[in-house]
Amino acid sequence: MGKLRSQGWFGKKGKDGFIYRSWLKNQGIPDDEFNGKPVIGICNTWSELTPCNGHFKELAESVRRGVLEAGGFPLEFPVMSLGETIIKPTAMLYRNLMSMDVEESIRANPLDGVVLLCGCDKTTPASVMGAASVDIPTLVVSGGPMLTGKYEGRNIATSDVWRLADEVTKGTFTHDQLREVEACMCRSDGSCAVMGTASTMACMVESLGLTLPGNAAIPAADSRRKVLAQLSGRRIVEMVREDMRISQVLTRESLENAIIINAAIGGSTNFVLHLLAIAGRIEVPLTLDDFDRLGSHIPLLVNLQPSGEYFMEDFYYAGGLPAVIKQLGKHLHPEVMTITGKT
């Protein structure tokens, strides 16, 4: 491990170092925390206006435990959060603004590595775009999908909203029943229970190698989501010591792997918009022709709503994204490095 970036703040003598250390000590931080420990930023997109990310305070604590166990110095910070289900007219208007917030928050502060807590649709690409522009060790932890909704013995999810609204119009379903469905559909922490944009983005970052294996599909309410977050906290400290930067993971080949995997899972069409933006941040030429060339011959392997039958919770029990990647082996670039330090 070379000289830590954070020592440009905390390692200085005289008044320059005094200023940075003294003001943080008002939070009860012991002096030895500043003596060469890797400083890990926990970039938190928690907000009560982003329901999919409403459990991120707890998730951040799990990451913090892992960082401390590995000998790091965790510092949590907030960034702009985009709740697609609340923001009008669309969170897409603010994706690039959020990416600027993430980028400058990382760049301007004494961070040696960063864990990005992402969930609702645009929070994932915006966070990755911002971090990619700074290029320090970076790891993503997704919030996970909510549990499958249940109504009168039937499985339901966000894909059913339009169908049920049509039934109200036809007179075969009442407004009171529709109101009852609201709580039945969204019955736990997490993002939409289908392969919508949020879960597609979670699969994207796992496909790119930016997460620990299995990140995409563990339900938010499952205790194993917190385990993954804690292990991620441990791993980011190791990545700093190895000087494994995001640029070593985000490559042309990893982008191509993500395109192939997205075709196999039937991911959201928003995947195209966001992967192109990430490619632009790392200056890798990527066009729509690449998506057609790489994905058009890949069979659809995952049968999930909104286009299919099942739900993200089912996907997890069936093996999640690692099972899909195993099936696609011969189509992928096997030499691509991931944040695990392995291909």
C-alpha cells in the first residue's frame, strides 16, 4: 500500500493538519484513527423521499462494522437521492446532477476508498458515474428488492398496478380494493420486486464486477443483505491496501459482459441509457450497435415480471445472477477483474 490519499489531510504537521483533525475530533474520534488507517467513505443515498432506499441507515451500519473489523476508518456522507416513485416528472432529469454531487463529494474529501449504497433506479448509475470520474477504490452495495407482494393468495408486484387500474375502469375491481392492494404490494423494505430498472441496475453493477457475488438479488428484508454489506466493508479496506481502483474493474470487456448478461435476464431498456453514460465517464467508445452485436443472439434465461411470470425473490432462491453468469460462461470475457480481486 502506497501513501494514503487521506494523509494529504490528516498526515500534515502544523496548522494544516491541525484543522482537519481537530474539527473531526468533535465527534469523539480518538487521535490514533488519523495515523494511517484507510479512510472509507460510505456514500449514502438514504432519503425518506426515496422509499426504495429507506433502510439504508441500517445498511450503512453493516458496512461500517466491516470497515472497522478490517482496520479502516469509516466516514458516512449523504448525497442527492433520486426517488423515481416520488419525483415529478422523472428522476432522469437529475441523474447527471446527482453524479456530479457524488463525484465532488468524493474528490473534495479525505477518502481512500468508497462504498456506494445504491437502490432506486437512477441512484445506481449516478453513483457509479461520479465515482468513476474520481477513480479511487470503489465498491457498490445495492439495497435489494422488496419481498413479493401478496393479495388474496396471489403474488403481486408493481407490474400489476396498470392491470388492476384497468380492472377498476372496467368495474371488476373497486377503488377500496385498489387502496388495500397498496400496502399488500409494497410490504417490506427494498426496491420493486420485479426486473425493473432498480434490479436491472443492481444486476448491472454485479455484472460489471463492482460488487460481491450475489449482490443483485438478495431481498432487502433478508438478513443476508446485511451480511453482504458487512463483508463489503471489509473488502473495501483490502482494496485500498491493494490499490485496486475502479478503473481496473470498469473496462471495455466488463461493459461487454454487462450487455450480454442484461440480454439474458431481460433487463430494463433503461440499462442502455445508463451503461452508455458510464462508458462515457471512463472514455470507452460504446454505441447502440454494440448492444445489438453482443446481445441479439443471447437467449432469455430469466422469466421475471414485468415481461415474465416470477419475481426477484424467486430469482434469488433460484441462484440469482451467479447462476446466470455460470450459464453464460462461453459468451463472456472470463479474464475480467472484479472487486474480489478475482476474475
